Amino acid sequence: MPFAGKLASEFLINVAADKLYKIFKHECFNLPTISPKFIKQVRVHEGDWDTHGHGSIKIWNYTTLEGKNEVLKEQVEFDDEKLMVIKTGLEGDAFRYYKGIKFIYQVVPKDQNLSLLTLAIEYEKLDDSLPHPYRYIDLLISMMKDMESHLKCKPSMS
């Protein structure tokens, strides 16, 4: 794998870890409302919204930071103990550049309303001259900022 790599970014987010992880695991169908500039539609390809957990396949229609409409079909895995989500790309626009691509999100609680969010992308480029997937890290960071604003404004149900 001479063209393989990994990009990572981590930052603090002013949201409780369990609330952020809950969006990833149980409420990703709300992302077009939470981050409408970037996420246009999320559809379950295998399963339904009640059983879309570990191993399910979803199709994401999204808009890049450059304003291009793209699609990604992915399979998801969850690690509830580590508050980690792993999304393995199966097909879509990213495969014009990459033989394989995997998105990993991990939420680490820091205090009641503060979490450390780690975003990583593991990838294998089709050719060494093709770009590294920085654009996807930037897109994920922008989407996470939308999630932070949404969850900070959302009244507590307790």
C-alpha cells in the first residue's frame, strides 16, 4: 500500500459526549436538519431506522465545502465502550480518488458538557498524484460545529 495514509484532527466540542455519540448512533437521520448546508439526505440502504446499528449500510448525499454535490455509501460499526464510530466507504464520489476510505469518530468525555472529538480518515489513494483527503476532514469539522450549535441550543430533557 504505497499510497495509503491517515489524517486526523482533534478538538474540544462544548457538548456532553453521550449526546454527541447518540446523534452518531441513533439520530443521524436528523443530520440534514442539523447541518443542512452540508448533509442533504441520509438513507438506510440495508435495515431500517429502528435497526440501523452496527453493520448497517447508509447512503449519504452531501455538499462539499466547494459546493459540489456528492454521494457516499458506507457501512457503520459502533464501539459503545469507546464511544467510537467507524464508517467504511463502499462506493461513491470518494472512490474517484481512493481505493478505500474509512472515517473514524471518537468522543472522549472531558466534563459534563465538554468532549474531545477525534476525527480520523484512513485511506488508500488510487495514484500517488491524487490529493490527500483534507477536504473531508474540513467538511467533518464544519459539520461537527453545526452539531455543537444544535446540541447547545437544544433544551435538556432531564
